[in-house]
Amino acid sequence: MATSFDHARRFFDQAADVLDLSQNMRTLLLTPQREIKVQVAVERDNGELSTLIGYRIQHDKSRGPMKGGLRFHPEVDEAEVLTLASLMTWKTAVVNLPYGGAKGGIAVDPRTLSVGELERITRKFVDEIHDMVGPDKDIPAPDMGTNAQVMAWFANQYEKFYGFQPACVTGKPVDLHGSEGREEATGRGVVTIAEALFKKLNRPLVGARVALQGFGNVGSFAAEYLMEKGARVVGLTDMTGGVWNPEGLDVRKLLEHAKSAGGVKGFPGTDPLSNEQLFGADVDLLIPAALGGVINAANATSIRAPYIVEAANNPTTPEADEILHKKGVIVVPDILANAGGVTVSYFEWVQNRQHFKWDLERVRTELNKVMHESFERVWKIAEEKKIPLRTAAYVLGIGRVGRATVLGGV
């Protein structure tokens, strides 16, 4: 059975063929620099001892210190973390940040943990990996199952070893040297890319019908920003179920409902919606904003949306990507579309290194500039080489990493 890394490898190889990379160079660029697997033993509130497994895979450092999220999820394993670490290498290169790629995680369901247990697990993980991460080595950030509070604990524990080091992680609370606009950044970047796509195709985003899969941090900010831009979010699903209203959902009221009810299911004035129905919905734009592999060979044929912007990491399998390409669906890939989060993480790291704070307007202006410039670059490569946007983004990212690797020397 193909793993998520096998899928990522296929996308890599498609771009490597365009670049005419040798097999030796492909192996060098794909092989992670370091794989860390540690025991995270913690005492639970009831006095029992839990032994968890934590991972940190550092993929590439040719363009700078490594960067990537920290995920707490029961399905975290080595293959998934390796895939996401490699995607971070290409993603940071696509938006031209001076970073390499990394990713980390602990195989645990944070919903089953108390606040105290979550804090102890985070601190214990830092104890195990502190000598291999840091502002000039590898800078973690929030991901699925983690948030600004987890980053605050991470930074605090790290500083017990090394003193004041706010740049050791990003995505921290604003009151603890985090950046304005970091929480909204991925969702905002996704909509900025969607807007650039619609403009390029001479189509108005105002009035466009949008369906989103996922209503966590990324999906909720994307939905709210889409509504601000005049688009109609007509369908939305999360872990609890889904809602549909062809006239458009009131995203702000839906956010309030989701907070009180624990999810979007049952929002008044809507029809229930399954993921299957969402992917086959008659909409202008589909945004997967949750887990990987949700668009696959089984449902790709039923997708009616002409445009897909990938807010999630690795949401489309290679088989589905081929089907969508043959159908003429334009897909803006994850390594470009959801790079807003790592871009503002970079801004946070820069502010921490300079001990100088930016205001929200500057963060948003700089983010907008990076996303637009990167989109234009990828679009140009796609047009010149007559290749899909995904392959073009990989060509851009792999090309930059490859050149840095050769220039630096092995």
C-alpha cells in the first residue's frame, strides 16, 4: 500500500523530470538529514504512566534553519512526519523563505488530555529534543492538535536550558513575543491565492460559490475572509458533520454555533451535508482544509468545482490529481496555497531576532506581497513549460533547493 511519502515522491518526480535531475541528485534532495524518534513518558492525572512516541524529522537545511509544525494527533507516524517535513522544504523554497523543512509530532489525541497532561507532554518532548532544535537549527510551530499555548510551553521549557530565546518557536501568543496576524495567516493566505487565481482567469470572487472541508484554524479564517471578499460559502463540513445553504452561510454566526455546539452540525437554517456530498457539490471553488488524502481516486471523478485551492497539507493523491488534470480542474497546490502560515512564522522569527515588533497592517501587507509574488512566479512557470500548477510549484521549490545544495557543496 502506498504511503503518504510515496504520494509526495510522485509529485517530486514529476517536477524532477521537468528539471532533468539525475538519480543521485533526486536521492540527495529526498533523503532527510536527520530523523529523531524519542520516548515521551509522562504521568497522567490519575497517577498512571503513559509512554508516548514523539518524532522530529529534519529534512533539509541547505537554505537555512529548518522549519515545520508540531502535530499532536493519534495517527502521527514516521511516514506522515517525513512526508510533511519534505513538503516544508519545497514550501519554504516556493515562497523564498531562508528556511529548510522539518516536521514533528506525538502520537496522541489531545482531546483525551487535561490541560495539565498536555503541558507535561509538551515539556517532556522539549526535554528530549532541545539540543537538536533552536533559532538557528530548527524552529517548530503549531500544527494539528497544537496551538499558541503549546508553543508558549515549548518556548518556556526551551529557555530553561538556553535562556531568553523567543525565536526558538513561532506561533506563540502575542503576549509572549508572538506576531500579530499569525493565527489568521494560513487561512488569509489561502484566500489571497484564491483571489489571485480568479483575477488571473478574469472571474470575480464576489458571488463565487465556495465549499470548504474543515472548520479548524485554517478553514474558519479562510471562510470568514472569503465572506469579507464577497464570496458565498455555501457548504462546510467538519468532524461533527456538515451544513449547506445555497444562499450562503453566515460564517460569523456559524463560528459562534461551532464554539457552543462543538462543531458545525445542526446550524439553524441549513441542510445536513456529508463530505461525499461536499466534494461533489456544484460550486465554483473547493477548498480542502483538514486532513491529507481526502481527494482520492474514489471521489475525484465526482468533483464538479472547476477550481481547487489546497489549504490542507497533501490533501490530493497522485491518482486523483491525474483525474482532475484530465477533467481540466485547476488545482493550486498546498506548497503554495497554504504557505501563509510559515510566511508569517518567518515574520515572527525575524521580529524575535531583531527584538522589534511589527503592527498587524505591516504583517498583512508583507504577507500579501509574498503570496502574490509566489503565485505569479508559479503561474509563469506553468505557462512557459505547459505544466500543471502543482508541478510548476515543485519545479520552483526543488530548483531553489537544488541550486542552494550545489552552491553550498555536499
